[in-house]
Amino acid sequence: MTPFNRNFGQGGTRKAISPDMNWRELTKAGNIYEPGNSASYETGDWRTIRPVWNKDRCIHCLICWRYCPDASIISTDGKFDSFDYKHCKGCGICAKVCPVHAIDMFSEDEIDRQEEASKNEK
Amino acid sequence: MATLKELAKVEERFVGGHRLCAGCGHGISVRMVLNAAEDANVVVGCATGCLEVASTIYPYTAWNCSFIHSAFENAGATISGVEAAYKSLKKQGKIDKDFKFVAFGGDGGTYDIGFQSLSGAMERGHNIVYVCLDNEAYMNTGIQRSSATPMGADTTTSPAGKVVPGKQQPRKDLTAIMAAHNIPYAAQTAISNWQDVHRKAKKAFDVEGPAFINILSPCPRGWRYNTPDIVELVKKAVETRFWPMYEVENGKWKLNYKPKKYVPIEEFLKPQGRFRHLFAPGNEHVIKAIQKEVDERWLALLERCGETPELPPK
Amino acid sequence: MKNKVAITGNEAVAQAMKQINPDVVAAYPITPQTEVVQIFSSFVSNGQVDTEFVTVESEHSAMSAAIGASAAGARAMTATSSQGLALMFEMVYIASSLRLPIVFPVVNRALSGPINIHCDHSDAMGVKDAGVIQLFSENAQEAYDNMIQAVRIAEHPDVLLPVSVNFDGFITSHALDVLEVLDDETVKNFVGQYQPEEYLLDAQNPVSMGNFDMYDFYFEHKRQQVAAMEAAKKVIEEVGKEYEAISGRKYGLVDAYRLDDAEMAVVVLNSAAGSAKGVVDELREKGLKVGVLKPRVFRPFPFEAVQDALKKVKAVAVLDRAETFSTLGGPMFADVRTALYDLKNDIKVINYVYGLGGRDLRLEDVEKVFDDLANIVKSGRADKFVNYLGLRE
Ligand SMILES: Cc1ncc(C[n+]2csc(CCOP(=O)(O)OP(=O)(O)O)c2C)c(N)n1
Ligand code: SF4
Ligand code: SF4
Ligand code: SF4
Ligand SMILES: [Mg+2]
């Protein structure tokens, strides 16, 4: 879902919007024609701590889904499915509201270090 | 009441990729409110403020529905225009789909600069929902006091200094003022009780005519509390009776929740950096004044709601 | 079919609005515009229009509601004067930047303070740089005709900008005038149906409007507005031609009156152009080569048309019914002088500020202007650029 230009009124063809475009190519009035296209903008790199799901503990109450400010808890068929790490900012609210402590927050740095270490082991 | 399992199947109207701070209350409030519109067509209006500038940074929008922002002080008037267009076009058979209309404004855009525009929209009886996301200050411009800022709060225009201990005035009671417009529905709610938010939002969407909802929507940056604790903190706002949950439907006041015991206001104030100075020696009188205001407002509210005006047992 | 009627400017404009039958009107009363709102309300009350009339609590909200309505896909209008336009100021810029074809009459009145309800153009000049097309009208007939054309200009896909139709408070708004109105069907066909390309109430294609631009996009979006303004000049002329076909009345960017062989010219907006034309006729009788240029369009500024109309004159007086307090004269003076500078014809261009707060422009005043111009032509020198006409010095 790359933002594109439907180009009403002022010429040009359908093209992905980028800051390289000239004024003729951008959408009229700065209108955005794809609802919810911020999904293609990643905020996951804001995160310093990462929520990690403990499948065994989860009772699929979806309280975490309800309270995530970034719609970053993906549910399928009314059940917890996964975290959307592309957008999750690591606020820690989900871990806090989970009634059964099925979400733990880990430091991204720590995770990186461990991943690095396990890579080196191989 | 729908279960979360059912509600999670409703299409998300405020998606990720917006640029609100991590843990911002606005993200939670907006998601809850729009979720209650279920599968209706919705047009969202929005006042300038954190929500708007973080959710529509060109060429990205977090709004998975039609959206309009025009300025700071006119979300009420702008959404009235949208609704009037809908009425006119529908009446003339130029469109056939049904729509719901909701405008979001911060406390600055609602209690203060947008107050006139909101009052006008409510008085004219448009079929709209107006939601105030009250984080008790102008956060977008860097935490300045508004008329929703609680007494004693340290903001950048009511800084806690050597002689003045934060904001000097009590909060404006906007929800009551909106109820005084004799609109079909006015309510105050808090995200700590998602069922309450959901029920009120749904009711607001369903009633014929204008509806107003005031949601306490904490800002971790401006309030300076531990970000993950948002729900706990809002719960304290409700338990201390600082932020009562009530609704006024067709003129009838109804209290939705009554705390079992007396929780002193300190419990709400203490976790927040904006009130830290109040706990320094010499500022006890400010906390006392806040408590007095809370108690008095609570008693008045009970009376309006036809309840016995008494404080919870200590 | 054309009807001759005796009505005021406000009645004529309300009549045009009725015939246009906009989907939404949001307006707030202010002298001298009030009648427009009142008359239009009665059309709504009596079911003579399909319009939703939004009785807003202020002009700021009037333009805001018109913006909401227009963005939603409605043909939307408002109307105002003076303080009302000043209060709307913020939203006029936004209506333009959102590229919404909102048409709104502005019944020109002086701006406070001191408070004054009579005509000058300080209200209109306050929004001259807001990105709104400004049409000016000499009399009720022109106000009526401009309203109808404004809809087509605003909604043209190359334009999509708000259009204000200016006419003089009291002088035009309240004076009875004989004019020709078109029949309803002709107007209806001329304005057609508004078909927005994108709108909030398009359930299949939701759109996000009024988004936040950073430094990487804002400038380009502003440039688009300029392009729309540029395109408007051609569209205004085309619409004028089409309108001539149904009305028999000619409309272009400027109205050049007896300028073909003129040596001296006065440039003036709105009703004062009528007085100036009268004086020109008299002076022509005496053998003086004089003429009047009345810009019908002030924004976009008809640079080329002004050059073309004035390129052969020797001296020009620009009459401004507004101050800028720049100490360099009125707002139109700067634009006309700029337009003529590049001709390198050594045309002398001077300025007169006149008629502030409703002060009459007397025929003697215009005669004095031509006298001054004659002296300049004779001496080849213009020493005083900024002059006040009808002021007690
Ligand atoms: C007319 C006008 N005045 C001032 C501003 C600057 N401004 C933008 S947002 C804002 C404060 C917003 O506060 P609030 O409405 O409480 O929303 P929040 O950001 O706290 O959610 C201010 C003062 C503006 N955009 N327009
Ligand atoms: S809140 Fe906890 S238990 Fe409930 S769905 Fe989320 S992770 Fe599972
Ligand atoms: S950490 Fe915050 S942003 Fe990430 S999933 Fe949990 S609640 Fe959502
Ligand atoms: S400053 Fe506060 S209100 Fe604004 S985005 Fe950040 S947390 Fe939310
Ligand atoms: Mg705020």
C-alpha cells in the first residue's frame, strides 16, 4: 500500500508518492486516497522493549488487543494471533493489562545481543 | 454487550503507523470509540492537536475511513457541515449510503478554543458525535495549561515555581456544560472500563441528534507517569472520584459507577510527575483544595443523579 | 427567457443563490450582507430550494461548515461582509488549500476600527493573498451575473478554488436597480450538477483531507494552488463567453471602457467604476482622451489584460478603496504599477485612496483625478504617488 497519486485535476499518472516528486505529480491539496495507508509506515523501530507472547499462558481474552494504542495486536477468529512488530512501539501497556501475565517485555538490545550470540554459536 | 472476541472482528478504523507517542491514550480512546461504530460508514472530523498531526502525516493516513481536518477551533462546525451535506444530498437522492459522523478534539480544541463552535453544533441539533480526548493540557504545543488542567498541575504555562505551585484554578466542568445544551446524550467515560466506553460510544452513534462524550485520555509525556500503567492510573482517577463516569440521556442524569470506599486524591496524584511538587512540604494546602473540589463536585453529581449525596466510607 | 426586475443588489444575489440551489449554505448575518441571509432563509422555509441551511454561530464556523459540506461533496456557499470576513480569515486560506469550490458573496464594508458599517474594500483586500478568486461587481446586475458564473469557475476541474463575489455595501447591496434576471431553468442548466472527483461521502472511496504536510510537501501543494489560480484566468474568460450566450452580457477579466485611444486612465473596482465612466463620458465630450479600466477579477490578478488595456496610455491613476498602511498606497496600486513597469513605456502611475468608511466618491473627485493626470502628461512628471481623494487635509 504505497501512497499513490490519483491525480485529480493536475495531470500526471498513477505513481507512488515520494518526496522526489514535483508539484504536478503530488495529490491535489495533499489528499490521501488510500484509507489506512499508514500501515505501510513502520514505527517498529521506535521500540526499545519488545512484547513477547507466552502462548501457554494466554487465555485469549483480547484485553491486550483492546488497549494497544497502535493496533499492533493481531487477532484471528477472536483469538490472539501475533504482535505486529512493524508498528508496535513497545509501550508495554499490553503486558501490563494482561490478566495472566502472558506477555513479557524484553529489551530489544538484549534480544539483539542474544540473536548475535546464537548466530555466532552456529 | 458484545464480547472482545466479536469486537476484534470489526474492521480497524485507526490503524498502526501513526506517530502518536508510544502508549498515548489517544490511540486507545479513538480505537475504542470507532470500534463501536461497527460496520457503519463513518466520516471522522478532527481538530488540530496531537491526534491529527500524528495520524495524517502526508502521504500517510492512519484513518481507515473518510477523514477531515480543517483547523483547531472548529471541529464542531466542520463536522456539522459534513452532516448538513449528507442530509441535503440524501434528501435529494444524490447519495444512497448511510453514514455516521464523529469529531475528535483535544481538551484545548474542545474546552477552550473550540468551545463556541462545539456549542453551536450541539445547539443546532446535528446528528453527530463529538468526542473530547481530554489529556488535561495542550500537549501538541508542549504541555500548556488548558481549562481542563487540574488545579495544582505543573504545565509549561502554569509551572510549579517558588511562589506559585502549578495551576491555580479548578477544572471547567465541560460534560455538565454539554448536558446543559439539552442534547439527547452527554456522557463522561474512562478507558479503564472499556465496556463503559464501548456502550457509551455505541449509544452516542445510535441516538438521533447530537451526542457528546468526554474521555479521560492520558498523555504519558505531559503527565509523567510510568507509560505501561495507563489503565491503572485512569482507574485511580475514577476510584478517587476525580473523573466520575456518568451519562445524561434526554435530561436524565445517571451515575454509572460508585466507588465502594473513599480513596484519597493523593492516590491519583502521586504517580504523576506533574503533581510531584505538591508532595513537597508547604504545598499540603493545594492537595487539600483539590480534595475539597473533588468531594464537592462528587456530592453535586450524586444529587443530580438522584443518589444520596454522601461520600464513600473511609 | 429574460425578466427585467427592479431589485436591490442583495435581493439579486439572493435570487441568484436560489436559482443555483446549492446543497448547503452556512452563513451568519452582518450588515450590509444580512438581507442575503434573511431572504435566503425564507427560500428555505418556503421549500423553494433544496438547501440545508446551517445557521452557524459565527463566520468562522460559517466557512468551516461550508468547508465540511464542500469536502463532503455538496455544492456549498456562505456569504459575509467586513468583520465577518476578517473572522473567517483563517478558514478562507484553508478552503483554498483544500481546493474546495465554495462560492461566497462578500458585500464590501469597511473593517473596524473605528467600527463603521459602510462601504470600502478593506475586507476583500484582507483576503487578497488567501488563494481565493475575487470577482468584483459594478452593480446589482454584475453581482447577479458574477454569482452564477462563479459556480462554474470554482468547480472547473482545472480550478477548484473558492470564489468570492464582491459588491459594494449599501451602494449596490441596498440600492434599487433595474436588472435582467435569467429564468430558473436557464440558470439550472448553466450551473449544472456539481460532480466532485473525490468527496467524504463516497462510501467506496474514502478520502483523507486536511492532512499534515511537512517541509517535504507543503511547498509543492502551495505551487499547485498557484497553478489553479493561473488556470482560472482562462476558465473565467471561457465561462464569460458561455454566459454571454445565455444573457447577452459580456464578461472578461477586465472591463476596458473607452481606453482604445485613451491617454489617461483611471483604474477602479466595483461601483465607483460607474461614476468614473460617467465622468469619462463628459470629458470625452470636451475632447479629452480618457478611459476607465475596471478589473472584474482582482485575484488572480489579470496582469496581461491590465498591460494590454493600458499599454498605450501616458498616465494612470489607480483608485483604491482600501489602505495598506505600507505608506506606499493602496493594494491595487502596487499590482497595477508592477504590471505596467515591464512595458517600459514610461507610463506614469499614481495612486488615490478614496471612499474609506463609505465616504462618497463625488464626480468632482474623479474630475480632479483626470486634471492631475493631465498635468502629469503635460509636465512629464509625477511627484506624488500616494494621494487621498475626498479627505479633509
Ligand atoms: C488558532 C490556533 N491557535 C493555536 C494553535 C496551536 N495549537 C495547535 S494544537 C494546540 C494544542 C492542542 O491541545 P489539545 O486540543 O488539548 O490537544 P492535544 O494535543 O493535547 O491532544 C495548539 C495550541 C493552532 N493550531 N491554531
Ligand atoms: S491479554 Fe494476555 S491472555 Fe488476554 S489475549 Fe492478550 S496475551 Fe492473551
Ligand atoms: S507494547 Fe504497546 S504498542 Fe506494542 S503491542 Fe503492546 S500495547 Fe501495542
Ligand atoms: S504528547 Fe502526549 S498526547 Fe501527544 S502524542 Fe505524545 S503522549 Fe499523546
Ligand atoms: Mg490536550
